[in-house]
Amino acid sequence: MRAQSLVPAAAGTTLLAFTTVSAAAHPREPVVVERAGAASHGSRASRVSAADLLAKLDACEPVSKGRYRSDVDAPDGIPVCDTRDAVFWKADMDIDCDGRPGPRCNDTTDPWFRPSTAYRQSDGRYLNAETLPFVVIPAPSHIWDHRAHDVGEGSVAAVIHGDRVQYAVVGDVGPHRLIGEASYAMATSLGLRGDPRSGGAPSGVTYVVFKNSRVTPIEDHEEAVAQGEALARKLVSKE
């Protein structure tokens, strides 16, 4: 994570506490979307395109009380925008390699590496940034509190870059003033380099997180794709 040094080592405990509070604060049942199943195997042509999604996200109604920076030395010019069913922002993509170490994500390949993520998978282990596509959301602050908009652990996300759309989950929490980060696996699924030092994209990435959605267990990427495609179709079909 390109700004992990801004988060104290003890922050992991605090962020996990945020997760617990979130569940209590928003007891509404998450959106239930049928798994794509057999019907989806022959319907790839019906997938929502990047252009269709971006057309629905052309105008920004800010929900954040302030604006975020893409990097420590960048201006604070990125709002979190609101729709009825999702929040979204347009930023860069920095690489989050935190979580379980592997050959591509470890303290040798990533100078900001931390062996933990804000959320854990069903077996209690931290997430694997090398294999699980996930996005990072800012820690709750005076700028924006994701918990107030039914967004948090395992929320379904769509990430758009160029003409590609890929689906993921919310898997980690980052510094409260920065935005625009995703896992190694998320970057590579979009055709971007996953190198935590120089990978990702300097701009042109749109992150959409669907409200009141959740993938359980969080590591079930197939379910994230199934829910993501259904929720994206619902979003673009609305007048």
C-alpha cells in the first residue's frame, strides 16, 4: 500500500473494531442476488459494458463532506459520489499487496507491506492480495464514513478501466485522507501491472461500490462476479 506508513501499526485493531460497529449500525439484510449459475455461462455477451456503466456515472452528486487525495503529495480533489444504489469515485489505482505474503506480495517486493488486512476470510486468515480481487476504502473520518452508506466488509464492487469492467469485494481499509487503491489481483484482472512500486494506473479508474451488498464468504470471487454483474445490470437499466 503506497501510504501504509501513514497508518499506525496498531490501526489494524481499530479498523476491525469499525467493522464490528458497522454490522450493528446497519442491521438491514444485504441484497440477495441469485448466483449466475448455468444460465450465465452462455450469456457473456449480455455483460454490462464499461461505456454503459460510465454513462450512468457521468454526473457526481457528492456524498463526502470533503475531497480525497490520490497520493500523499497530490491535491485533495476526489469526491465520493452518490447514487441510489451505489457510491463511486474516479481516481488512480495504487497497488495493495497487504495480507498473506506470497511470491509477489511480501516485504521484499513491497516496501510498505503489512501481513494483515482489515478483514479476514472465513478460515480466519488475512486476505490474499495476489489471488483475490478487492478494493480498498478509506477509514471512516470527517470526510466520509462508508458505514453510513451501507458499505463495508465484503461489499460488492465494480472497477472500470478503459473498456474493461471487473468485479471485486471491499477487502481492506486505508488511510482516511487517501483514495484509489486495489489489490494486486484486481490490477492484473484489468490488464494493469501489479507491481506495488510502479504498477496500477495514474488515473482513469472508476470504483463503484454497491450499497447493502455483501459476499459471504468474502473470498468467494465467483459470487462477487455473479452479484456484481446482476447489480451492474440493475444500475444501468434504471431511468
